[in-house]
Amino acid sequence: MYGRLPLGRFPQRLRTIPNAPAVLWYEGNLQPIDFEHTRWCALVGSRNPSTYGKEVAYRFAFELAQQGVVVVSGLARGIDAQAHQGALDAHGLTVAVLGTAIDHIYPREHTALAHNIIASGGLLISEVSPGSRVVASSFSRRNRIISGMVHTVVIIEGANHSGTLTTVRYALSQGREIGAVPGDINRPTSFVPNMLLQQGAATITSTQDILELMA
């Protein structure tokens, strides 16, 4: 069962971003979701992460969820999936912002993960109307919603020219706190976080670092 969330019911921080969506479609139960008084954090990164990146994303999501933080990501392969699963395993809340319509889960192998998010009290969210065809540009546009919904964005791996950089640009334009996990300099997927650290992003080496960044 899909619901329609008009602009007036968005969290305040999302209503005020540049080019805010006019409407969001959702699946799940809005009742346990506190948009305004709960801490929200996005964990995002590479679709082809290292084992290290997967472990870090899962652990941070698990520990953040234990602290009552809502974990947000994009249901993509790699870091996103690990973040959602970590929050689920901690019996916390996680929200997936889709680049497809709410009735078209992509990638298909994440259908069970999407159902588990809903069953746990979390949400699937998309600005794409149900029944709409997949459009490649929707995936980059949804990144402004991921960063717009949260207080803090943490980058865990991302190669140069990857979609992770799009999320970073949106987060900067929205005035969000940005943290990055240091990466192995020999790995292409360490490019984005290491670049951000050089440019002054907060260094994230523990869940406590994220909590302090959100304080």
C-alpha cells in the first residue's frame, strides 16, 4: 500500500532544500517515524566497496541504530545495502530513498531487503510516481533527498566521478555536516573520502565520531 506525502508534511530540513520535491511517495508506516526530533544520518558510498568498506558501513549503521539514529541510504548495491542491513540487525529504523518508483525495486535482488525495511517499521521513499518507467537521471536526483532528509552525511568509499560525489555536492549546497571514513590510498574507491578529508571534512573512525558530528 503506497502513501503520498505532500510538501507540507516533509521534515522542515527537507522542505527548505534547493529544488525540494513537490511530493514524495512512501511505503511503510509513518507512525513510528519522528522526522523532527530524532537524529538522522545518511551512510553512502560505493556500489563496489572493499570488504573493509562493507564492514565499516554495517558496523556504523548497527551502532547508530542502537543509539536511536535513523539510518538513511539509497538501497543500492554495496555500501547502501550494508547500511540498511546493519540498522535492521540492530532492530533500529532505516529509510531507503529510491531512484525508481516505489513499486519498482532496483536492484531486484534487494526486494527482500526492501520488504524487511518496511516490516521493521522503516520506510521506502521516492519522488517518482508509482507505475513510472525507470529513468537514469532519477538516481542522481534522489541523492538530494538522501542528504536533504538527514542532519549528517557520512561517506564510506567512492571512486572519482561516482554517484557518491553527487550526494556530496548536494549535501554541501544544503549545509549538511559531512564526515568521511579514511580509505586505503591504493584503492580507487578511497578517492572521494580521502579527497573530502583533505578539504576539511570530519574524520570518521568510530560511531562516536558520527554522534559528536551530529551533536
